[in-house]
Amino acid sequence: MNVQGDICAAFCDQLSIRKVPIGYAIKTPFAWLHGDPLVIFGEVTGNLVRMRDSGDTLISLEDEAGDLTSDNRIDAMRRIALEHGVKFDEDNSLFTSEWVDTSHLGDSAIRFMSFLNRLQDVALLSRERVANAFREDLIEAVQARFGKRYQVDVREPISAEHPEYTADIIVRSDTVQAAIYAATTEVNVLEALLADQVFTNASALSRKTIPFVVFEDFMQSKVSMKSRRRAMNSAHIQTADWSGGADDVIDKIEQQIAA
């Protein structure tokens, strides 16, 4: 078995290079956002070459992961760029490597591929951390308001009869339970819509179930507009926007529980 040969063959089978006016377009074996191939460019001038992106890397990442301009995210991107010898050309919105002799094109390309993969991972992990931070803030606010007066459960089943249906937070009074979903992903909103169908008119339950969908920022949400509209147009689901005021969201929950 020639392990090195097998790995090289697998890598090269998915690698393609074509000439373009600035030099070379290189389709790499790595996946970019949404599963598209990661493409980089080799810009050639005489005997020198440098790697560059297409100019829309930051825009693509922000479309997927949200705002990348926080100090922590900028520092992380700068650190990764420095490690890989990459600069950001703000005038042209380009990430570029150093100019090197064309004989070093291969090494430069691999370093640049590594850079963009790291950048993508940091952006997407940042999005998950932001989503988790919002969920934790929501849980903390709900527990602070209701913890001493009602039963508050985190990621528990809505009913013992249907343990497969859970909510991020459940606030239970003697007669009503609010099943609260932090709308950080499409799945969370779909869970709320399903809970609406299963529990809203379930007469066998000892408590009336009211699903709540709480968006961190409704207008900037990554949840599709179709799912947002479905939640808003539901006759039973309550929706709220955290960006409009955390206290208002908690007040809305309390009004439904106390009604």
C-alpha cells in the first residue's frame, strides 16, 4: 500500500487549474460555504505570483455567519492571516499572500487554502457562539423572572407522554405552560411549529401549551422568511423580538402565563 500516493491521488483528483486573465483559477478539494468548492486565484506578474481570493470572502462569510466586525472576531481573523502570511487589501476587499517566485506557487497555494479554511471555521464557530450566548441570555432572563414562582425547565420534554418533543425553556404554571424556542436556526422554528400542531389542542394535557418563538433580531435572522411568516401567522404561536427589548419579551411571556 502506497499511502502517500493514495492521499496525493485523492487530493489531485479534486484539484483543477485553469488559466484566467490574471493568472490561474484553482478549484481546491475543500468545501466552501454551502458545500461549494473553495476556489482561489494565482495572480502572476512576470516571474512572481501571489495568491488571492475572489474579493467577496468577507461578504460571503457575513451572509452565512452574521456581523464579523466585533473586536474579538477581527482579532481572530488578523491572527490567522498573520500565521499564514496573508494581508487584507481594504481598497479592493482582497485577501492576498506575499509575492513569491512562481516556482513556489504550490507551497503558496496550500498555505492560502489553509488560511481560507481556518477563516471559514472561525466565522462559523463565532456564529454558533453568538447563538449560544443569545440562548443563554434568554434562559437567564426567564429564570430570573419566573424561577421563584413557576417551574422552569431547560431543554425538557413538553409532556411525559411525548418525550421526543422538547423546548429550549418551559415555564409551567398550574394551568399553562410556555414552550419557548430561541430562534437561532431554522430547526428551532420548525420545532415550535410542530409543537403547535401536536400540543395546542391536546385536551388530554393537564396544562394549556403556548409555543413561543423568540428571535434575537427578527429582521436580521438567518431563519428563512417563509418560516418566520409561518410562525407569525400561526393562530397559537407567540413570537417576540429580543432586539426590541428583553423586558418586553419576558413581559409578553408573563402575560400569557398569567392570563
